[in-house]
Amino acid sequence: MTNNDQQQAAAVENAAAGRGGLSQQELDELVASSDTGGRSAGGPVGTFLMLVALAWSLFQLWIASPIPFIVGWGVFNDTESRSIHLAFAVFLGIAAFPATRSKFQIGLGVFVPVVLAFLFMTGAKDDTSTWWIPLIALGVVATVVLGSPKDRIPVWEWALAVVGAIAALYLFVYYRDISGRVGAPIMQDFVVAVIGLMILLEATRRALGPALMIVASVFLMYTVLGPYMPGIIAHKGNSLSEIVNHQWITTEGVFGIALGVSTSFVFLFVLFGSLLDRAGAGNYFIQVAFSLMGHMRGGPAKAAVVASAMTGLISGSSIANVVTTGTFTIPLMKKVGFSSEKAGAVEVASSVNGQIMPPVMGAAAFLMVEYVGIPYFDVVKHAFLPAVISYIALVYIVHLEAMKAGMQGLPRAYTPKPLVQQMIGIAFAIIAICALSFAVYYLMGWIRPAFPNSAGYIIFAFLTAVYVGLLYVGSKEEPLKMDDPNAEVTTLPLPGPTARSGLHFILPVVVLVWALMVDRLSPGLSAFWAASYMVFILLTQRPLMAIFRGESKLATDIKEGFADLIDGLVTGARNMIGIGIATATAGIIVGAVSQTGVGSALADVVEVLSGGNILAILLLTAVLSLILGMGLPTTANYIVVSALLAPVIVTLGQQNGLIVPLIAVHLFVFYFGIMADVTPPVGLASFAAAAVSGGDPIKTGVVAFFYSLRTAALPFLFIFNTELLLIGVTWAQGIFVFIVATFAMLLFAAATQGWFLAKNRFYESAALLLIAFTFFRPGFWMDMVSPPYSEEAPTEIVQAANDTPAGEELRLRVAGLNDLGDPIEFVALLPIGEGATGEEKLEAAGLAFREDSGKMLVDDVVYDSAAQSAGLDWDQEVLRVLKPVSQPSKYLMFIPALLLLLLVIFLQRGRNARGTRQSVAA
């Protein structure tokens, strides 16, 4: 294959964009080029790569299961598991992903190893031999220059893949030796670390493109070149010994938390989604969505949103979601009147949101468990409401687009029942589901204490009985087939038979949600049990379904089920290549940040740029996420931005009197990270959708960005209104927040789309935005009308504490010194406890004051008291005291908002009526 041929082959996305009706082979190539590896090696080599991927999946299932602990063999600690995980990822990253042969990519592949070799040599201490470093760089450069064909693996790439895997396995093989010399690497450590870093960066270039390789390389260069940097970000510089020790030999860099989460959690969830899709759940979700929503205005587009939401339950990949559902939905959207760009944009906007849809969110959500230090259950709880609201708003956006264009839905397959009868049926269905849920919950609660040693077997038997029953129900319906989206659609599938044909696909999701939410198992163990149940389903669903239909060919059915299982395990592993490499390479960045202290320096820069304003720093964070996301995958983007800016946002919030929960900040970064999959000029999901729709990828990305504005608005809202994340709310309050926030988001969508009941005038769009903001943050206006705090003199703090009811918080603006001895001002929220006088209340909070020359100073802070938790310390000066006062309910602000909404409705209905009369007269 010539270089020219390779350049053409590597541009499959661009070649595909602009053509509609791609074949399945072309779509598979499109997904492979970004997700699973674009190398199309066949024969023994292809079989070998398949076996390596299969071995990776089996290894991950082994370490997640309780079996190693039962048999006392094959138990790996976290570091050993990460080492083996990365070895698989690097080997497959080199072997499965051919390098792009553009001049820029080749130049980058040559430049980075040469520059790093030079810096490593200059950064080595005088007594360290460095003659071998250029040889390693020349070896990597040679593999880049010699070429990377798509249809075979040349000998130099075999060597690169094997050496890279050995370097990753080094921590596993020499774990005991390394643990005895932490901080004092020997020459063998130096050689392996330099080889490992250079090959990891090359694997990153192949699997994820140039951006992450460039960012990681810049941070490595910064580690060495610290003394030559501008003053604000300068540091002493790190020697080669320190870099080797920090980045490769310990768990501070490449083998850090990010790779650990990829190893422990993410792989199993990706594998679970792959197995479920292989069993046929993806097609089932699409067909159910179409049967339920295809008849509505713009029905295929609404069905695309619902299908993507259901696929998003089990998939954390934007591109795979786009191609899985988009292959079917985009042609049907075009058929009912959507342009190629709008059809692609709807699919992109709904598929990208799959990463924020619990229970299987994008890989970054699992990193939050470690970074924020909360259970995955809490991450899911906090993310649930914004994700559902975002999807409901997208369905409404699609409805508005259909209204603008006067579209109709597809013909129904049946005559609907009267509305009252439908509502009664829905009510009975909800009651039945609730009754069943309670019965299952209390049954499980009774089984565990009654049969502590055999509860697992009883539950499995119960699940299996339900599974067989649902399979029997499904066998009475016609098997679902993926219809040809380019064929003429005459009727939609019947909702009842379509839903009944695959009810058993819901069971693994129930197992996963139950393990996560009810049993509160770790994410890794929850995904293991769900994936294990999927293995059982894949092996049994074909034979059982055939027996129930009287078409049994037992040996053939078992063989096909086993083939499905192998295919699902291999696909799951190949889907993980990019994530495994991304988390390892992002570890280089995190390691450089912790080693050089650049995080605190950047915090100072950001604080200066934002002027200490919390909204300004949020905007800077959002822009940085979008810029980095133009080339970085979501996971790496989240790791970098959260490591650099999340602590800064929390600190600045406290200084401004806004207590921002850490989970809110991390979700903020996560949301803008997934927006990068949409945003032109390099939104990968937009390119994938354009390849399916035949539209222009840049235009598709622009339209998808406007559709996704609701996703961009939500993070700003939940930073200032944490009720949206279900923080500090009861069940009743949660339901109320959901209803109000959904209503507000629909109005926001109507404003940004320029259409409500009719085409908006500019002042109507402005009014709708104002109304939506009021529903999201009614307290913003009420605080202006009736301030929630009255300011008291610092010397009156005892009286202020006396006037504050127990359970309320006194706000104190204090000045003092931070941990580094620098002056700092911040707002402390001091909870007031029980007490007869102000002195007693302050004493109960663990606080004592003294007055000195008219200043009120903190004289004593009791250890582990409420005052210490609020950040108060000795000798801090109290500058302001804000005492809570009674305030009218903030929800009174809904009244003027509703009146303004009625005015907009009146104006638009009037225009509609006049337009109807004129058309009749004409």
C-alpha cells in the first residue's frame, strides 16, 4: 500500500461525509476508525488480535469476580491490575489502529520523540548515563517513518506493540523489587520508563489523534523546562530520575487514579453495554421507540431521541450511539422532511447526551467516584435529573422543528383508543409496576436475612424463572428485524407486540440498577454481576426462544449463542482501547500538575483573569473545556480540566459566599467535556452523523450545537441552584423541582429555537429566557426584593448569634492567612446550635472571640467543631456579619413570570388567529 493510498484510507470520515446511504461496511469502518481500531488485518493476524481482545475481557471479568478470593489464586492488587490493563490497551492500540499518514501526523510522530529525548538527556543528573535515550527515540521514529498499512501489521509495528506492552507490564513483573526502592530508580527503571512514555504517546497519536499527544508532551516538556518558564508558572525543573519515578514507577502519573478507574469500573460497564447490544437490545430499543412515537409530528426524530436515551442507558460512547441508532433514524427523519444537517444534528444531540444518562454514564462519571470521594450511587442520583430534563427538552425541540416545517408523523399501525381509556391504562400500568417493585424489594429484603448463605442462588433462580417467562412471552411475537431505513415506510410496528418481544432485555439493566442503587455494591462488582447475567442470556436466549417457537436446532443455536458471546467480549475490549490509552496518557498530565505545582499557579492566573468573579471563572472553565475538547476525548478532557480548575471554582465560590458542592463542579466540567463531541470544527459525533446523513459535517455540528444549548445552560444553573442535583431535598421537593425545572427548560428551548406557539419576535424570545431563568432561580429576584440577610457590625456578633434561630447559619466574612501564609478573605457559614444566649450558641459552635482596637478577632476554635469545619481559625478578623432574616417564599416570583408567559401566549395566539383568517380569506 503506497503512502498516497494510506492517506486516502485514513480520511474515511471526510470521504464519507457528503454521501448518504452508507453501506454497513462503510459505517463499521467509520466506527472502527474512531472507537475500535481501523486496521482490517485478516487471516491468522486478525484471529490473533481477536484472541488478545478476548483475553483482555476475560482478564477483566476475572479480577472483578469473587472467584480469585475463593480459590486463593489469581489475586492482583490495584497496581498489578493497572499494569496488565495498560499492556493490553497499548498492544491493541498499536496493532489495531494504523497511524494516519498525513504530513502533519508524520511530522508530529517524529518531532515528539526527538524533543523528549533531548529534554530527558539534558534533565538527567551528571552521574546518569544517557547514551541509550536517542536510540529509543530513533526506534520510535523509524516505526513512524516506515509506514503503517491498514490491511496488515508490518514487523516494525509488531515490535513496537510488543515492546510497549512489556514496558507496561514492568510494574506487574517487578512489583516487589520496585516497592523496595521507591524514589530511587535504577538504570533498568530509567530505560523502561522512557520506552513506555514514548510508545504510550505514539499509541495515543494512533488511537486518539494528535491533540492528546500534544497536550501530554507539552506537560512533559514543562516538567523539565520549569526554570525557563515565565515567572508565574516557573518551577525548579525536574530531573529525569524524578520524572521516571513520578510518571512510570509509582502511581502518581500514568498508573494513577484515572487508569485505575478504567481498570476497575469503566471496562466492565463498556463490556456490559457491548454484550447487551450484541444480544439485540439496541435494535429492540429503537423499534420500541418508533412504535410508540413514530406517529407524532416529526415522529422519527422524537423516536431517535428516545431510542438514543435508551441506548444511552447502556452505552457511554457518543460515536457508537450515533451510528447504532442513526443508521436507522436519520434516513427516516429525512423522509418526513428534516434536512440532512438537521437529521444528523438531532441524532448527535441525543446520542451525546447518552454519556450523562444513568446508570451507564460516560467513563468520566466513574472517575468522579474517586476524585470527589462519593459512591457511584450518589453520582447517579445527582446526574439523573439534569439528564432527564435535557432529553425531554430535546424531544420538545424536535417538536418545534416539526411545527415550523408543518411536518406530520408516520402512519399508525392501529386505531388508538379514546384518550380517557389510554390514561386509565397508563395509570393501571404505573400502579402495577409500583406494586411489583415493592413486592420485589421486600421479597429480596426477606430472603437475605432468612437464607444468608444461599440468598444469591435463590435470587438467581428467581431471576431465571422471570427470564424464561419473559422469553416465552416474547416467543409468541414475530422476531424483531432491523428494517431497511432506505425502504418505503407504510406503517409503524405495533407497540404491544414490539415491546413484548424483548422484555427480557430489561432484566440485566434491572440487575445493574439493583446492585448499584439497592444493594449499594461497588460499581465494578455491580457491572460484573450485570455482565455475568448477560453472558447467561447470550448463551441461552437463542436455544430457549427456538424451543418455545418449535424451531429448535439445539446444537446450532448453542453454537450461535456462543459466537454472539465471543463477539460481544471482543467488541467490548476493542471499544476500551481508546479509553484505556486516554486515561493512561491523561495520567501524564495529572502527574505533571502534581509534580510541578502548576495547578496552584494556574489558579492564580485564572483568579486574576476572572477578577475573583465566580460566573467569570465558570465561563473560563467552559471555554477551556470546549477548546481542549476539540481534540481530547471526553475522559481526558474531564481529567485535565477538573485537575486544574475544579479546586479553584470551589475556593472562589467560598470567597464569594457561594458554597459550591464539589460534585456540582465536576459535573459542570463533565457536561462541557461532552459538548466537545458536538462542537465544530472537530466534533467527532457530528462527523459520524454527517457520514450517515450525507450532510455537511460542519453545518451538522453548528445545528447540533444550537440543539445542545440546553445541555450548556444546565451546568450554570445547577452550580447556583443545587436543588437540580437533588442536593438537600426531600422526595416531595425533588418531584416539585423536576416539574418546575422541566417547564423552565422547555421555555428555554422555545426561546433558543425562535418558536413557541408561533415564530418568536425578538422581544418574545427575550421574555421567554427571562421566564425560564425565573423558574430556574426564583431566589435571584427575591433576594433583590427582600434580602435574606441583614448586615450587623462585627462587634455585634454575639447579639446576631442570639437573634439567629437554632439550625440557621450565620454568615461571617473573615480575613486571615491561608496554609501558605498568604492573605485571604472568604465567607464562613457558621451553623448556630442550641443555647439560651448568643455566647452559649457561639460556644456550642466551638467559637470564642476577643475585641482588639475595635476589631473582632477569633480567639479560640475548638477542634472538630462546626466553627473549624466552616474554615475559621485563630486570629482571623471578622469583617462582616450577615444575620439571616425572614423572607417571603421565593416561589412568589413565579406569579409575575406566569403573567409574562400569559402575555407571550396571548400575542402569539393572536398572530396565529390573524394568519388563519388571512389564509381563509385568500
